[in-house]
Amino acid sequence: MRKKHFYFIVVFLILIAVIAILGTVPNKYFEIAGGGAGDVNYSLSGSDVSASDVGIPPNDSSTESESAEPTSSANDTKKTTKPTKAPKGKLAYLTFDDGPSENTFAILDILDEYNIKATFFVIGKEKMGKQYKEIVKRGHAIALHTYSHSYKKIYKSEAAFYKDLEKIRTLVKKETGVDTKIFRFPGGSSNTISKKYSKGLMKKLIASSAKKGYIYHDWNVDSGDGGATNLKKEKLLSNIKRDCKGRDVIDVLMHDSGKTKQTTVEALRDIIDYLKSEGYKFLPIDEGSEPVRHKLRK
Ligand SMILES: [Zn+2]
């Protein structure tokens, strides 16, 4: 009997020791693997509100500016496939359109400071091979925005659009090795400028692009830098604050287009600081990203 008691006490002491050791091991070793921000699947539904909701004027002007287009809203119905460890939500896709430009390196340096990855929707700039390469080298997403960005040219017909889109796809592939089918329509999918050149074209392009395996992304937060030359940096930030309200997943429209968008570079740290303070995490767009999309406007 004594022996039995002795063994019992030994086992009991070992158990206590094990429990004590486990208690001191950092919790992370017991967390379920995976479940980083990249594993979250967000789904946006009803992602449309008319332009008047954000005070953006009607846009039948022929200016080649994305800000002439409406900002759509998202109701942010959010789904997570891994509810255990997925962050409770706030996700920001920073997007830079119309580059590369003489601002590309400055933008990349700021993103590096914060260790943030963004998405560059690029156009055809034959002499900026270095910039295309650097975007990819530093871990950002490179995506397509047509080669010419000329509304007159690209929105003439479906064939004209794809010819131009394929041209930038080929250039990006040549310069970076990345063959992407992610793109953004110049002016957004809700643009009404295209109807000047071909009525009903956007509807056709939306359908045919999906058939061809292309994925388009619009935006739901507009810095406003597309509509004006060097908008004050305070204004860029306040536009972003306005559009972020109530949204967990944001796709922020900014421009990488040289001297006329210099204030975008100047405002970028403030923009990132603000979004961080609001709890957003930053990701580049990839093929698994749920696209923010506008409502088609006739
Ligand atoms: Zn653009």
C-alpha cells in the first residue's frame, strides 16, 4: 500500500510540474496555425450608393479623371472562413493608379517605412522599366489599368479595349515577369464617359472580362486626387476620412502620376497613420481578394 501511495504522489507531483511548465510557455505555441489577415474572406454586398451620397458631381464631363466617377459604398457584410483567428475586420487596400511616374520611388519608400504592401494599377510607360520592376521587387501587387488610358481609344469598342489591356499586360509581364489579370477600368466600371464613344460598352466589358478570366476592382474610398491638380494634403485626408466611415473593407483610390499628384505623396504618411489608428490592416490585392465594385451606370 505504501508503495502505491508513493507512486501516486510522484505522478501527482509530475502532473503539477507539467501544468506549471505549460503555464509559462507563451500562448502563441498553442494557437491554431494560420488565420492571418490573408486568410480572411470578405464579401461585400450591396456595394453601391449613388454619387450624391458622397457629394461627387455628375460625371458626363470628358475629363480623364477617376474622381469624376462616383464612389460606391459597401455595406460590409463580412464573412470569415476562419472565425477563430481572423482579425475582426478592418482591411485596407491602398491603390495607386496611372503610374509608374517620377513619384513611384517616393511612394515605395514611404510604404517601406511602414512595411505596408499596396497595389499599383499601371499604364504604359515604356521608359519606366525600373519602376515596374521595383514595385514587384518590394512586394507590392502590380495590376493593369490599360496601356493608353485614353478613354477615346479604349472605350471605342470591346476589341479596342482588350487590345489596349493586353498591351499593358504584355509590358508588365516583360518588365516584371508577373502575368496578371487583375485590372481597373479607367474611370471605374461605373464611368459614363465611355458611352460617348460606345453606348452600352461597360455592360459588355463587365461580362466579357469575367469570361476571359480578368478580375476588375473599383474603389470605395476616394482621396479625390484624380480630379484636381495637387489637392491640398489636408483635403486628401479629409476625403479619405469621409469615405472610410462605417466601412470595414476599404479600397482607397490614389494616384501615382508625377508632379500633378505631388500632394498625394506628401499626404501618404498622414493617410496611413490615420488608417492605422482606425485599426485597418493593409494588404495588396490578389486574385483571392473580394473586389470592391461600383454599380453600373447607364
Ligand atoms: Zn486612371
